Amino acid sequence: MSFIALIDYGMGNLMSVSKALESVGGKVRLVRTPADAQGADAVVLPGVGAFGDGMAQLQSSGMVPFLKEKTAAGMPLLGICLGMQMLLDSSEESPGVPGLSLIPGKVLRFPEQGLKIPQIGWNSIVPDAQDPFFNGIAPDTFFYFVHSYYVKPDQPSDTAAVCNYMIDFAAAVRRGNIFAVQFHPEKSQEAGLRLLKNFVEMSQKSGGISC
């Protein structure tokens, strides 16, 4: 039976993400190792905390080569918050620690320009209206953010939604079967659930890839 593999590496808001995915039709299984993910047709990488700690936990679980292999073969992946940041090459938060490098780019700290860091609370995004990941989500829809760092993809075409907090930054990225959001869809009420529903439906249509 196919399911969405929700990666449990000790640094994610797992229960909220799991319940949100299930509420929009996803079948979810918490996984800690590649063996746990046998039969998955999509994967979700959540995360709360520091970049370096997150990568260390992923490495120790054996999930780094799993994620690289399966996404290269076409498995849909959704990264959330820290899970988004770890998809890139590196982060100013943890110099010298390599990321997953699934999307070329880096993670930067917000500039000190008078506004509070971290950004905590609701902020609006402008999504790519052509991307089915954002079906039913209008420009200037609000989502819930908690972060001190933002991602900067090397290729502008990898940015799927833009937000402004002191500067314009990528609130979401998309490269083929890889999706990621800086905000927390599981905390973003109806708009967040709609986005998760889009991911579930896209994953079901793609058929994923057997592990």
C-alpha cells in the first residue's frame, strides 16, 4: 500500500504535519530509516531547529543518500521550514556543514534592519500562478512563518513563491518533483491545508516511485 513517508529525525513538528496531511486525504507513515520507507510514493521532510543539527541527524539516520537517490528517480518531496533549508547547499547558520544540494543555493540570515529576528507570525506570499502546487491559493494569501534564515536559490526559476520581510525572499521553491516552503502549512489554517492537499493529489497522480 502506498503512503507518504514523513521523516522522523528528531527535529520536526511531526504530529501536526501528520494530522494535517491525513485531513486532506494523505496516508502517512512516520519513518526513521530508509527501510521504514519501503513502499512510499512521496516523502515529507519537516524540521524545526538549527541547520547543522538537522543535517547531523539526517546523516546518522541514513536518510541523506535515500533522499538523493529517490528524488533523482522522481519521488515527490516536500520540505517544510528547516526541511526546506536543508535542501540547499549550505547555510550561514552552520558554516562548513553541507546541505542535501537538491536545489543549488544557500541559506542566509536576515539583515539587521530594525525588524525583529526571527520573523514570527503571519505574512503574505505571491505564488507562481502557473504552478499546480499553488492551485486555489491567491496572491497575497497569508501563511505562518517562524525563521531567522531564508533560502536564496542560485537559479531564479527555482523560486515558486516570494515573501517580503525586510527583503524579498523565496517563501517556496520548486524544482521538478521537489517542493519546499519556508512557512508552516500545518499551522496556516485553510490555505496551508489547501497547499498540502495539492501536494497529496500531485503525488497520487505522479504515482511516486517504489522504494
